[in-house]
Amino acid sequence: MKKSFGLVFILTAFIVSGIFVYVSTVRDLTALENTLLQLFSLGLGLLGSYLLGKASASQNAQEMIKPHARSAFRRLVSLTQSLSRLAQTMQDLRPPNGENPQAAAIVDRLEGIVIEQIATAADALEDWRDVLPEDFHALRNEALNLKNGTV
């Protein structure tokens, strides 16, 4: 979006410069007209260049970080899946009702810790949405397919 604003400002600067050249060929310009037209052209060009440069730098920085971000994202996904498997294992190991209340209390506490870690990992995955939107949506679709059993 900012890139298009920058391009509009630069295009406007070219148009103002064209008008400046045309008017100066038709008649002699006063010093004030000369100064104002040059100032408008320079200001619009500088503003457009700044906006265009800022947008390009931001886009290039994001492209440079993506390969490193993908590997970190994959590790976070792996960690989340590992924690989910641990939570499932704890569910499977839970003693039947009333059989061993002390063991059940220990499993409950440990399961609470694991669920808290899963929530933290899920929040961290959500933070990656802005950096890697394609990978994030692919992961979300994969999770939905696994949940629905359509894999």
C-alpha cells in the first residue's frame, strides 16, 4: 500500500516537472513561480522516494528473514506436537477412577503443566502468522484435516 503511495507521489512529481517545463517554454516565469514549482517537484519526489524506499526495505527485510523463520517455525510446530503427544500419553496413563488417588493427583498436576506449555506454544505459533502467513495457514489446514479425519 505504501509502495503505491510512493509511486503516486513520484508520478505527481514528474507531472509537476512536466508542467514546469511546459509553462517555462510558453512564457518567462517569475522567480517565485520558478521556486515554487521546483519546490513542489522536489518535495513530492523526495516524499515519494522515501515512502517507496521504506516499503521496499520492509519487504526485503521480510524476505531475508523468511528462510530462518521457517526453520524456527518448524521447530515450534514439532515442539507443540511433542507436547500434545505427551498430554495424550498422560491421559492414557491416568489411573482408573478411585484406584490410586495420589497417582491421579500427580498426573493431574503434570497434565496441567503440559497443557500450559501447549497454550504457550500455540500463542507463539500465532505470533508467526504475520511473518509466515502461508506456512501458518497450511499448518492450520493440516490440523483441521487431522481433527476431521480427512487426511
